[in-house]
Amino acid sequence: MADSVFSEKMSVNTAVTADSIRVLSLNCWGLRYLSKHRARRMAYIGDVIAKSDWEIVGLQECWSYDDYKVIREKTKDLLPYGKFYFGGSIGAGLVIMSKWPIEQSSMFRYPLNGRPTAFFRGDFFVGKGVASAMIKHESGHYIEVFCTHLHAPYEEEPNDSYLCHRTAQAWEISKLLRGSVQKGHITLALGDFNMIPDSFAHKLLRSYGHMADSWLSVFPDTPAISPPTSTPEHNTQVMGLTCDSALNTWRPAPPPNPKNLDPWAKRLDYIFHSPLTTSATAAKVCFMEKLPDLKCSPSDHFGIDVTIKLTPPEKISFPSFPKDLYDDILELVDTYEKREEKQRFWRMAHFFIQIFVTIGIIIGSWWMPRAAALALWVATWLWGIGSTLDGIMGFCFFNTEIRALKEFREEIKMQKAKVERDEASGQSELADLRP
């Protein structure tokens, strides 16, 4: 993907000191009742953070407020400011902690976030979104931190049925990041993005969001996909892979692997920074050690530890987002919307068919034997529960989802038209960043 280079320095950056900050992002795997050794792992995570020199920390899957209080108690001297974000039926699972005061915070819930029928996966009910905190740095400048956890993939792309939702979520957080960068804030985005490098979501964050992937800032030659012959050590130290590593004790047992290869590991956790105001100088995978007593990993993900310098690099560049990728996103939305419209039609048809059949049974039961009529009534009642749920799904969820898809499509079309106008007039994509 070609880079469109914008080397002018913003006037708002000149007064920022050259201090560096250390930032941590970690998916804690804190599912109440489901995650093994949750309480002891959370306490260990708090102990490690308390003994570190991280100055901004973002946690994901910290669902329990009690777990948050345990971590806050252990880290309050190092990170005196913290925020647990509420959302969804069981919480958003997002936490931001800081060495410096948090003066504002907000929680933005994603309009598209899974389906309630997939209750066994839970994404729809946890209220995934973007947690943000406005932190006043000791230099007097503001650091706007965004912490998120995108929808999980359950199949490989491009066959992932939730790819459309995850791409829409990446678009939503990219809009927030773009707005923050345009205001001249020092902008950071961190979390479990459930995406691989060079995916639609990754490209949107780097191009439309005006952000840089910290790992690529430090190690620009890192390939998007790990070679199949990579070892676990190579994947963590060179590739920055954080999930499904053979070094993590919580990964499901892989097939026999006598050569100690690790082709299943993925890079799903990221820290993004705005190259207009910052530069990444160091990055590494962390929380790879095991708890001494339990001999297990602290989480099913490893963490990302990045050092951010509060001055921009000599050369500022953003990857351009090719127009044909906008067409690919529109095709993705169209295909998914057709599927959901079919789902809505059949669920609503089920609901109305059941109503007419029930009316027929009410009328016909007058001429049936009492036992047969009773049995038919019980069967109809049970059927009615399912058809009523389908009716509610059709009226409420699918109508809401389809309208959100339409809005997503219109916004992508609008951005594509803007890019075409800018190209025709010779205007840079980054003109909106000029002071």
C-alpha cells in the first residue's frame, strides 16, 4: 500500500516537550465464572503493573468492577487516576488508568456489534465500544486515549460472517481518532482490535484515522503475516504476535509439532499513535511470564508495551486508502445486508404464519376431541414462544441492524466521493490537518 507523504509539521506540536511515555495494552481475559483462576490472575496483573513504570494503561475484558477495584488498589500509587467504563448487559470490559489527571471521559457504543441469536458468543450483550479519556499531561498538553475491543473473528477472513461488523467498528473508531488528530491532540488508540495487519480495519485506522501502528513505527519491515516456519520466540519478539501463541498456556492444544513451529499465532493487540504529534521509539510483547504458583499465563493474550516520544518524527507519512478498497467495503456491506434482509423476512414470516395458524387452531378446536385439542394447544403455545422471539428479532434487532448498515454504506460512499473530488482538484487527503 503506497504512502502519501505529508512532511509539514503542525504548529500545535512545537511546544510539546521531548518527554517519552510508556503505554501498556492488555486483554485481561476476565470473564466472570468462565475464565479460570480469574481472581488470582487479575491480582497478579495488578502486581506487575504496580512494579512497572507504565504511565498510561488500557485494559480489555476487565468485566468485573470488583476485579477493577483490586487492580486499582494495587496500582493507585503508580497510576492514581483510573476509569472503569460501563456498557451493555454485563459491561464494556474497558479500563483506562493514568499517571496524570483524567479530565474528561466518554463511552461510545458501536452501532453494529454482533447478533443476539449468537448468545453463546456474547459479543452482542457486552456493549463493545470505544472508551476515551482526556488526560492532561504534565507539559500542559492533552493526551486523548481511546481504548477498544472489536468484535471477535470466528472464521478466517474473508469468510468471517462478522467481518462487516468489525469493519464498521473500525470505521467508527477511525472517525473518533481523526477528529482528535484534527483538534491537535496527542492521540493514542489501544486495545484488542481482533484484526490482522493489512485487513480492512487496519487500513482504515492508519489512513482515515491518521494513525500509525506503533509496532510498524519501530519495526517497519515486519511482514503482515507470520511465515509458516516461524517459531514462537520469533513470533513474539519479531512479529509482535499476541494471541494464540504456543508460549501461552491458555491456547487450545495444537496438533503435534515436533519442529516447535507456531503458525497459529496472530497479532490482534495494538497501540496506535498519531505521527503528527508523537513517534514510537520502542515496542515489545509483554506479560509472557507465568504465574509462579499456578504455572499459567496471566491472560490468554500477551500485552503490548510501547514507548511513545511526544515529538513527531522527521518525516510524517500516512498510507493512502485506495479507492477500490472503498468499493470492496461497499460490496461487503451489500452482501451482508442481503443476508440480513433474508433473515428478517423469514423471521417475520414465521411470526405472522404462527398467528394465522393459531387462529385456525382456536376455531378448529371446537370440533376436536378434548385431549387432542389440549395437546394441540400445548404444541401451539410452545411454537408461539419461538415465533414471538422471531417477531421481536425481526421488528427490533434486524430493522436496527439494517438501518445501521445503510448508514455505514452512506458514510463510506460520502468518503469515497470526497477522495475522488480531492484527486480531481489535486488537493491532498491530509489538507484537513493543516493549521
